[in-house]
Amino acid sequence: AQRNPGQPEFLQAVTEVMESLWPFIENNPKYAEHALLERLVEPERIIQFRVSWTDDKGQVQVNRGFRIQHSMAIGPYKGGLRFHPSVNQSVLKFLAFEQTFKNALTTLPMGGGKGGSDFDPKGKSPAEVMRFCQAFVSELFRHVGPDTDVPAGDIGVGGREVGYMAGMYKKLSNTAASVFTGKGLAFGGSLIRPEATGYGTVYFAQEMLATRGQSFEGKTVSVSGSGNVAQYAVEKAMELGAKVVSVSDSSGTVYDAAGFTTEKLAILMDVKNNKYGRVNDYAKLVPGVEFLAGKRPWSIKVDVALPCATQNELDEADAKTLIANGVLCVAEGANMPSTIEAAKAFEAAGVLYAPGKASNAGGVATSGLEMSQNAARLSWPAEEVDARLLQIMKGIHAACVKYGARADGTISYIDGANIAGFVKVADAMLAQGVI
Ligand code: NDP
């Protein structure tokens, strides 16, 4: 804490991992050597820069840009860019730290990184968003490269923004190297990448449910968020026979007792992705749904909860409400949406609980598949990418079971994900010496 003052999110993420690792390292002393842990909590490099751009009124705006290059131990730095007013060094350091473990879990050769800006895309015109993206890349471009650092999207950064940034990177570097993932299909993007995080989260939850002889068929499911991850989590859960009863954003929750349909999801996607609207705008277009202003979805009685919005959106009180309502499984599509106390409450109550670094790894895994396709100058069919995604999620689940199985036969996905990710990164660090 003394070394990282004012960084509560980073300390939270590190604390959660360290609590899993202590007992493991005590039993496996080779990992206590060479200051492995001390090195792992120190990003290899932090880049912070000014982003100046001109808005539609001709006013000059100044934002802060960041790239945290956390670990290159098993491959180029890899992780998304977030554009949101809450972005600061603490948030990005927590995300880059978690990303390092998550990327290791995918088994693909990717290190960990994260970046972004405190720029708020809400209410900005498309031309302003483009100018901002170009200004951001005018500094970022010198720090990234296909074998150095490969950014992608995250909150506030979707296909449109990645396109603007990839275009500016080409212009500045005079290479067509694929240095972003999440690109459009017309210039090197992968099929299933937009769907991957949401689908992967549901695939992971399906594996968790199967450990108790259950499936999504007939289950009631709440989803928070309404962005990229949330939308495809809704789609896949519906496809597997679940009734999805909520989506949300920072203004409130839409409760739909009858459940989502394909038609309703298409309306939500149009409102969010084409009109850059709010869930309240969606609620006005769909009869029979209720808008709960300022509320999160966790008071709704469900079998499965999929938090897909942002960090710390589910606290201990929310967890207790979900538990009291009989929740069976909680799989995180977002990064660190549950507080440490909430996660502990789920595990103590015997709820199947998966931390984001395991259950949402399908997004970055498919980014890894996009990198492979780009390197081979090939484009795989959707079925092939989807099948690989499913296999990777099953593999991550198996790794969590291997390292997280308790004596009583239950599984701590927290311990499993943290230890499995750590072992891979730590072995790579040990092999490469003190650098
Ligand atoms: P989007 O920008 O597409 O959607 C973000 C959603 O979260 C929106 O509904 C947004 O609502 C809500 N949200 C954001 N900040 C807040 C906040 N402070 N309070 C309440 N709600 C908020 O982002 P993604 O869907 O890509 O990302 C969602 C989560 O998933 C993040 O935690 C991200 O790190 C994680 N993730 C994403 C991956 C990806 O491939 N995209 C991969 C792995 C993890 P509003 O519009 O009101 O802000």
C-alpha cells in the first residue's frame, strides 16, 4: 500500500491474487525465490501522455492517455484500451495485472497490458471521437507493435474506435502490420471477436453448471451492463435455453419479467451500438419492461447472474441478496465486478463463482486467434473460431478445477484461476532469468 498510494483498485486486485497464492507458494517453495511476486506486482513500464484534440466548437480539449505494459514474460503485451472518465493509473494497473494472469490462462502466447484515457465518448460527435482516437494514437504508436504490444477494445472502445486507431497507426508507421485486435472484418478482423467475451462467459458458466449436473436450459439469468460483453452474453444464454431478465447501464436497470427475445435484443443493439443511447431509451421502445432508475440488477431473483458492466458493481450486500434469493452460479463477464467481500460471500455460501480473469478470457483468447490469422494472412470461418473459443474456455475451466479443487470436492475458481495463471507466468519468468 505504501508503494502504491491512492490506488485502491490495484491493491484490491493484488490482494485477491496474493490470498490465493500464499498457501500455494508455501507448498511450492521454488516460487518463493527470485523475488517473483515482488516483480509481478511491478509493471514493466508505465507510459502516460497528453492527448490534445479540438472539439466541434473549435475548443482545444486535453485528456490523459496511458499504456501499462505489465508483463512480456510469455508474449507481447496484450490488453484493451478503455475510454471512460473514471480511467486513472490505479484502474489501468489493476486491469493490466489481471490481464497478465488471464492471458496466461488462455494458453496462447500473450503477455499482459492495458491502457486508455479519461476521455468520455458519451455525447461526443463521430468526428470528435475520430479526432480523439487519432490524437491518442499519435503518441501511442511509438510504444506498440505486432511483436511488442497489441492493444484492443474495452469500455468505450469498440469496432469504430479500433478502426480509427488502426488507421492512424498505419499512416504514422507506414506499415500494414496488425497492431490492434478487434478490427473490422474488412481489414484483418476475426469473425466471432465481437461475440467472444460474452459467448465465452456463458460457455464458462455452462461448464460450471455441468459440475452440478445443471445447464442453462430453463434457468433465469440476470445480466448487468448493456455494452459489448453484456449483449453477447444475453444472446448466448438465450440460445442455450435461459430466460434473461435484465440489462443495465450506469443510469439504471431494465427488468423484463417475460425475458429477452431475439427481436428485443436487436432493438437493444440498435439503441446502444448505432444510436449510442441508454437502456432507458430501449425501455421506451419495448412494451412490458420496467426501468428501475439508479438500480442495479442484483435484487432480482435469478438462478445465474452475469455481471458484465464494470469493476465493483456488485458489493457484499448485493451478494447476500443474490444468495438469499437462491442464486446458483455467478460468472463475471466484466473485470473485477464483485468486491472481495462479495466474492468471499459467494464462495462461503457454496455458490459457483468465477472471477473475470477466468470467465471473461474468451475475448482476449479470440484476440489471440485474430493475431494468429493475421500472421498467417488467413481468415478462419466463424464456426472454426467459435469452436476454438469453446475449447479454450473448457481448458480454462479444467485448469481452475486442477488448481482450485478443495478437499471437500468443491472448486474455488478464485484460487484455481490465480494459481494456474501464476504458475505459467512464474515458470516463464524463472526460465528467463532476472530481467
Ligand atoms: P462497453 O463500453 O461496450 O459497455 C460497458 C457497459 O458497462 C455499459 O453498459 C456501461 O454503461 C456500463 N458501465 C461502464 N462504466 C460504468 C460505471 N462506472 N457504472 C455503471 N455501469 C458502467 O464495454 P464492454 O462491454 O467491452 O466491457 C464491459 C466489461 O467487460 C468491462 O469490465 C471490461 O473490462 C470487461 N471486458 C471486456 C472485454 C471485451 O472484449 N470487450 C474482454 C474482457 C473483459 P454506461 O453506458 O452507462 O457507461
